[in-house]
Amino acid sequence: MVRQVVVIGITGSSASGKSTLARRLATALGSPVIPLTMDLFFRPDIEPAEWELPSALNTDTYLAALA
């Protein structure tokens, strides 16, 4: 049996409801997967004022989690 996998990306500023939307979409679509939030991939040396910058994220770790 071949299973189709769909990846949905949601973007927006901090505290705009991205994680809430992702959880609701997963529930509505009957997804067996828990949404993967970018909050888990902030570099530890980043100050809160820099959280909106792409450089704040450890993209290598994020991409490895998607593999």
C-alpha cells in the first residue's frame, strides 16, 4: 500500500497562531503526526530580540528532523 505524504508549511510572526492552526489542521485532516514547531530549533545562543531572524534557527537540525 502506497501512502501519500503531504507537508504543509505555515508561516507568520511570533504569537500569531501558527501552532494552533497546525494542531487544528492535523486534527481536521486526521493526521497521525504531531506538528513540528520551529520553536524546537532555536539556536541556544540567540537572544529573544533575534527570534524573528532566520539566523536564529538551527536549520541543519530542522532539516535532519524532516528526513
